[in-house]
Amino acid sequence: MSFLSRIMVVKSKAHFSAGGNRAPGAFEGTRKKKQSQTKSRLVIMMSAFVMAYGVIGGRLVQFGVTSPEEVSSIPPADRLMASRPDILDRNGEVLATDVRTVSLYAEPHKIVDVDEAVELLNSVLPDLDVKGTYKKLSSKSHFQWLRRQLTPKQQNQILALGIPGIGFRPEKRRFYPGGPTASHIIGHVNIDNRGIAGMEKYIDGQGLADLAAVGMTSNAPLEPVRLSIDLRVQNILREELVAAKDRYHALAAGGVVLNIHTGEVLAMASIPDYDPNNPVQALEKDNMNRMSAGTFEMGSTFKTFTTAMALDSGKVKLSDSFDARNSITIGGFTIHDFHAKHRILSVPEIFIYSSNVGTARMADLVGIEAHKHFLTRMGLLSRMQTELPEVATPTQPKVWKKINSITISFGHGVSTTPLQTAVAAAALMNGGKLIPPTFLPRTEEQADQVAEQVVKPSTVEDMKTLFRMNVTNGSGKSAEVPGFVVGGKTGTAEKVVNGRYSSDQRFNAFLSAFPIDKPEYIVLVVVDNPQPEKPGMGATAGSNAAPTVGKVISRTAALLGVKPKFGPDGNALLMSY
């Protein structure tokens, strides 16, 4: 064996000798070490995943429980979307409801090109305030309203412009299907859908506004609010008032239909009025609610209450008479009759002929304090209590003297609202009970709980007789409606101009009840400063307010459930031809 061969053999043995000396556990230790390292890596990776998803989950929970950030003056979205209840008439007809809309806003810090944004918006909204919008978009604020309550078409057009930093926020808009038909009763809301007039304001005053202020309202539909108004009667009343204003060239006209047993207002209108869908019209002076928010000297309709006072006092009977031959001079003033008879008049004649002198003598007989107390008891001298917020306070002399009592007896010297005049008249027709008026449904049983007896039943019977006589034989003839037995009293009051009574400016009224044999309803119509319908015709209440009442009754009586009566016995006559 060569030297090299021996060396190779020795090295080979040495190699195998070294490998063969390793313990079997050496390989096992290496394997365990590698497994431990693998487990460590897995734990680290799992921990990292858990921490990452934990952070994400925590942020989601935080976003879920944190209230939305309020910027500028804009309240949270759910508060904007708060519902208002529908308003219905007594028969379920919708008078007011909510409709969905959107409003346009901007986030100025996201606007890229202010000039371009303003120009694009102006192309869709031609009436946009360009300078004001530019100022808003150039500000450093994070929120600015640009236009409230857009139409769907406007929203789609603005969306198509693709302006960065421009967005829409859902809102609700109040919609009044009848327009101006019952505007002074329903009222209207502001841009934030909050009631600011009429029954809309009343509804907010019952707690809706407080709930909205603290964000406790929801988008869920609310229980509708039903009113006492009959939309059919309301529409007829308004139509006749509009026609009367035009026919008699008057400044204004107003009217009310009242249930005398419940105090429910079935219809009330004041012309000119406004469209609550465009509430800015309500700010115009001529569009005020004259029936409850205006006070007027009611003229000779007040003789109704003077006569009732005299009869109720027991000092005067229907069979009594008073001297009306001459005028009355007192305190430098002369009281005279418009159509003087210059003779002694009975109580019915004083009422029918509307004698100022005869009425003044009855008031003088009763006395000043008793006169003031009676009108106060009838609710004519204090602010009327009802749901409608727009109610004026009557005016009266600070100190009642004899001259005041005499002029007030025929409707001068005290100003009150037409609505409470109708309410007081109802007490003279329903058995003597003064019932506060309401614009909400009320039963007779509920009315009795709030009623106050103010006159004797015998006084009521006498006043019904006088009302009917004034239509059949007096100044109210033009209010007669065949079959419906109308009664009432005219009133033509001179208006005060520059501190003095004007002989050529009038405030006319006709106060009526029907059917007078068994009264159910009061109908009052007022006409402010009417002119003769045609040259040569008169302009007193008997020629304008009274016929308007007749037209209202003829069109509404059947709707109100009043059956006509014909013939001496009151039975309807059926005739065939």
C-alpha cells in the first residue's frame, strides 16, 4: 500500500470515528430549538394581528358612542329631520303636513376654486346672492349654509356639477295643501320647521318645541292634531268674504262660524290673507288676522248686549217703552238716531230701528257700574282665552263716566275683537252659558265643564225674539235665507280717523244666529270700510255685511246638518209639477 493510500485510509477512519462519537440526543436538541423559535414567531405575529384589530375595533366603538360633531350653527341631522304632526280638519282632511327636502351646504376649507364654485352654483340658482356666497366660501369655517330647502331638480343639477366641498343635508318642509284657505288659523313655521304663528305655534307650545330643543324628537310620524275646523265651511266662508271685499270695494272683510253649544270654531277667515307656503306674506300689514288679533268698535251690534243687560237686570221688559223723540246732549256731545222716529219707542222698536237714543236710555237706567260689570261678565272687556296665540286685548276707558256708558251702549268707546263678540252672542242664544272658544274638537259635555252662566234663560228667549224680528222687519232683511229662520243684528260704526269719528269711513258688521227658533250656530261677518255696490246704493251693514251672512248660511247650513223648514208648521213642503 502506498503512502498516499495509507493517509487516505487514516483520514477516512478519523472522520467516521468523529461522527460516531456524537450522542443521539444532539439531534433532538437542535430540533427542539428550531420548534421554540417557530412558536415565538407565531406568538409575535398573532399578537400583532390582535393588537391591530383591537385598535380598529376600539375606534369603531368610539365612533359609535360619540355624538356627531356640531359645526357652526347647524344642529345634528336627527334634529333637523324631527317630524311635526299633521294638522287635520274635523273630518280628517289634511291642513298641514311634512314633506322631505334637502338643503345645500358647503365646507369652505375643501373648496378648490371659489370663483368657479360660485359661478357654477349661480348657473343653477340664478337668484343666488353671489357676493354673500363668495364671502361664505372664502371663509375659514368648516360649514356654511348656502340654500335651504331645494327642489329635487335643483339638487340633481347641483350634483351634476361635481363641485368639491358642496353637500346636501336632508330636512323637512311644511306643506299646506289648502294654501291660504285657513292660513290665520293654521299659522305657519319658520325655515327650521318651528311653529311661529297660529295653531302651529300652539302645537310647539304644548311641548314639541322643548323636545326638539334638547334633541328628543325623532323622524317617526307623530299622532295628527285634529282641529274643530270644517274645511268645507271654511272654504265657503273665505270665498264669500273675498267676493264681498271685491263687490263692496272694501279694505278688508272677516267672518266666523261658531257652534254655540260647544264653543267650537268651525270656520274663521280674514281677508286679505296669505299663503302659509310663502310665510313672508304674513308680515304685510294688511294681511293681519282681524278676527282675533284686531280690535274694533263693533257699532250697533253692541246694542245686542245693552238690550240683553237691560232685560237681564229685571229693570226692563220687552213691553217697556223709552222716549226717543229728541236727541241726548251730554258732556258737549249730542247723541242722535241715524233714522230717527222722533217718538216713544218700545224695546223691540229700539232694537229693530237701532235707536241710539233708546239704547242709551236703557243703559242709563241700569247704571254705569252694572253696565261695566255686565260686559266684563260677557267676556267683552278682557283678553279672550283660546288656543290661537294671536289674540288682542280689548280697550276700554280707564274711568267709566256717564258719557262713556252711553256711547258704549251703542258700540262706541270700547274696542273688542270680532271673535269674542261672536262668543258673547253665543251665550245669548244657548241658554245663557258663556263658553270659551276653541279651535280643537269639543263635546257639549266638555263645554259644560268650562261654561259659565252669565244671563237668565228668560233673557235668551227675549233676545231670540228680537234677533228674529230684526231680520223679518228691520235692518237685517237681506240676511234672510228661506227655510233656515235667520236672526241677527246689524252694526255700522264710524271709524276713528286722526282722533275723530269719520262720517264717510265705516266698520260694518252683521251678528246672526240660525236657526233662531232653536239656535245652533253664530255667523258673524265684518266688512272694513265698504263702499256702495253701485252708485245710489247705501253702504250700511244691512246692504253688505247682512247679505254676505245670508250667502254663507245658504251654502253651509246643509253641511252643518241644519234641515230647512217651510210652511206655517215648520214641515217641509213637497211639491210636484
